[in-house]
Amino acid sequence: MLGIFVNCANYPYAALIAAGIKTIETRTRNTLKALDGQRVAIIETGRGPAKIVGYATISGYSFCNSYFYEMLRDETKIPVGDKYDKFGSRDGIPGKWFYYLENAEQCDSYELPEDGTIRHGRSWCQFFAP
């Protein structure tokens, strides 16, 4: 199973994704492109041990400049001034990478196993589902 890490130290982004409310996940770098078209676990981090709170399918991605980011802010659920309300850049153009999420579903949360069966990346991981 593949999973994406979603930092929820200040805001419950992972729960919003699993509930189908947050339909766009953003990153300042294109770190999730390898997961396009994949069903992934949504892994909440930043509030104790990492735990799986749901699943969603990444149905595409694109680079959005700051103008489009503001137009689609409501779908990202990122409040103005939040630590994730910042831009990266592509070819000198400020913006963010958008990853579109579909078919979200919540699950009973459970901790991600820490038994050596996880391949960690910076933004995502691979593990054996229980």
C-alpha cells in the first residue's frame, strides 16, 4: 500500500481529505507525481505517532500559479497565514503543486506500523496493509 504524509500539527488536513472535504492536496515541490492514479492511505502526522485515517485516489496533478491558488483556495482548505500558505516556484513562477483527490473514504484510525516494513520517502511511503 502507498500512503502520503499529511502534517496536521496545526490543522486537521488529513481528516478533511478522508472526509472528502479537502479535494486538493498541495506541495511546494512536485513530490507526489509518482503516485498519480494511485489509491493511497492518508497518513496523519504531527500529532503523536503517524496514523492512517482514510484513503483517497490521486487523480492528477498540476502546477498552479499564485493566481489560481487563490481561486481554488477553498478546495485546499488552507487558511490564510497557515504555515502551508506559502509558495514554491517552477521556472521562477511562484505557485504550488496541486494533487487532485477523489473517492475519499474514512477508516478507523490506526498507527502506521513501525516494524521495518515501511519504505519512507519525504512525502510518501510504502507499507504492507494489515
